[in-house]
Amino acid sequence: MNPHPKRTASTAGATSQRRTAGARRRRRWHAAVGALLTAALSLTPAFAQSCATAVELETVDRVRARIVAHGVLAWPGWTSPPPALLRAGDVDCLLDHPAPPDGFVEEAPGIYRLDGHLLPVPAATALDVGGTWTLVVPARAELQAFLDEHLGPDVIHLDDALYQRTLLHEAFHAHQLTLVGGPDGVPSFESAGVPAGRAPEATAALDATHAAQGSALHDALHATTAGDAVAAVERFLEARDAWRAEAAPGTAAAEQQLEWLEGTARYADVLLSLYPDTTARGAIDPHAWSDILGQVRDPAAIPTDTRDRYAALGAAQAFLLDRLHPGWKRLAIPGGASLESLLRDVVAGRAGVPAPLRGRELRTVELDGRSWRLVVADTPEAWGQGLRDVTNLGAVDGVWFLFPEDVDAPFWMSGARLPLDIAFLDADGTRLATFRMPLCEGDPCPTYRPDGTYRSAIETLAGRLRPDDPPRTVLEAR
């Protein structure tokens, strides 16, 4: 999202080969939602015609209710939707604004009409209206006409689901700008004194690097272990660094700013569109997740400008941070960290490691054909800690207990907060035994160990290892 009010809109919508031709042309073009009083649904027909239709008012109210119910799941503290400014015909309809500016006339409680428009074009955006960041969105038919005029007929089909996601997207921008105090609070992400430039134009070089970056992020989103996910993130960062070595000055700052602005908003609208609303009508768009995956896999296929590629790439980074860096959101907004820098912290081991395990060596091993990122436990203190008091593994897959000689000490679940799996291995890495360890509900706790001695053990979340796997050489340190 451009922090300046003349921005027209952001578009994106993943191409999916399994969708109909019309659906493939959809582009999630997102705008802001505002707060609509429930009383708006009881407007008289005359007022509904003069300010906005009953259907438009109901749509805003449904999006508002979704933010109230689920907004905090998308971003900490997002529980109140912003005011909304609906553009309909020759008037603007301001909903639930705490202090409407001069020129707005109250038509009903919480609903104000302005003859004319605050914005000269029917754009969907977030706008400072009377000191409050507000969703601005045209009526659906007017927005469709505007998109057809500027992008071409049928490039974006603004159905009800896409229109609601537009509201969610811009509602998040309003929340975002409120948190940072407006456009001046948007991070510049200057690098070596070079400020953000313009979004890179589409070229063969940009298409190639976006294909490489998108493929790596797509792999990371599908990874079944943290080790595989982090390895894919490393490939993404390597492709990005190689591209920037040849790109114009200011490209790095521009990319990070676009992902901070548009990527987080795309993340929010995808996430919230998957939750059912309070009327039990189900998700706004059950295809939102497959759509964003399609965009990430092939960013160059997005038919709008390159800003929307960065919205998709940024959203992918946000979803990965949910998994690999719990607590990342406040570091980004309002903290000002770029999504990319937070992922770099994960790769370097500076972030994403559960608090009880921080400061210990990280090793990546090959186990059952997958990469596992493990915290090394090679001291009595670390052996006693294990995964005790850990509730989220973040960017690691578990703990690797290393012993200087063969041992036969048992393991138990005292102090564990999550059910675990454990594999015992000999000095050559051959798996000797695997156990599922449920939470301990009595005293004493059950104990687990193989029939003989072992040299190392791996603890991970329950379900990651199969207890019936036959013994075999499965571990190879890297």
C-alpha cells in the first residue's frame, strides 16, 4: 500500500489451473474496510438510495464483524475496524466516524453524507479523514468500472468475495498507518544511505529472479520440517541477494517497503477471508490460500504491476514468519523491521529458537530423508532441560541429545508442555527405537528407553516420528 492517498489500488489474485476461466482472471484487489453501525441495516429505502445501497452497507457490516471477531488473529490488537467512506454515485457515505469533517451531514446515527467526493477518482485506499485513518472504497459496480477502464475488461472480476477482501485489505492498511502514526512513520529501509526507489519495472531479469524467489518461498511454505523450511528460505535470500547485486540503487529498500506495506495487508486479507463470519456463512473465499500459493509460485504471471508481486512475496514471508519466528508481528509493525530481515535473523539462528533453548548450538541433520534443525544438548544442564516448558518449536525441529559414551538412562515427560516423539540412535546413527510420549498425568511419570544402550536421542513434537518404523541408519549430520 502506498501511504499517500492518491494510490488507486493493489491487485493480485493467484492463477489456479483448477479454477474456471473467470476465476482465473480474478485478482484479489484489496481495499479498506471501515466500521459500519449495525443500525445501518435498518435504513429507509430512500436513504439507502441516496447514500449507498442496502447490499453495500450489509457488505461493509459483515467485514466489520469479521474484524471484530477475528482481527486479533491476524494482528495483535486489531479488534476495532476503522471508519468507512463509501463512494456511491455523486455522494460519499461516511460510516462510524468519531468526528466527521465539515461538509458531512448526519443522515442517521453514525452515518454521514457528503455531496461530492473527498477523492477525485473511485479508488480503494486508506485515507486520513478528519484525523482518523479510514477505509475508502467505491460501490462495487463503480470499482469494477474503474478497474475495467484502467486495466482492461475482465482482467479483474470483482465478485462479492473479492470485494470483501478488498475491504479487509484496506482496513488493515488503515490499522497499519494508525499504529505507525501515518505515512511519516512508514520505515524507509534505507541501505547505506540509499532511500527506497520506485518498484522495479517488469523485465526479463526481474521475472527470472521472482521465479527463483517465489519457487523457494513456495517450497518453504510446503516444508514438513523446520530444517527444510529454513533451507528453502536460505535459497530465497540467496536469489534475492544475487538480484540486488545487479539492480539499481534503492531497489532493496523499495522491495522491503513494498513487502512491509502490501505483503502484510495481503497476509491479513488472506488469513481473515478463511475464517467464518458471525452469521455462520463460512469463509469469504475458501480458495484464498491456494490463490496466494499460485501467485508465490509464479509471481510474473500476476497481470497487474510489480507492486502486486511484492504483495504476494511479502505475504509468503509473513506466513513463514508465523511458523519460524513466533512473536514477529510487533517487531514489524509498529517496530519497523522488514519481513526479509526477520527471516535473515531466523536463518542466522538469532530468532525463532524457543526461549529455554536459546544460546545453544544448532545443527542440521538428515533424518528420514528430510532436513531437521536441532538444538544440541551435550551437557548435564541441557540434558535436563530437553523440551521442558517449550510450547512452540518455531524454527527448530527438536533437541538432539548427544552423549560422550553409550548410556541407558531413561527419558520421562516431567515438565513437558507438549506430547513428544523420541528416537534413540546408536553411535552410527542407526535408529534403535522410537516412542510416542504423551503428557504425564500422574506421579511417577512413565519412562522410555530402548532395550539396550544408545549414544544419542532426538526429541520432537508428537507425530513427527513413526513409532513402528523399523531400525535403520537414518541420521547424517551436516
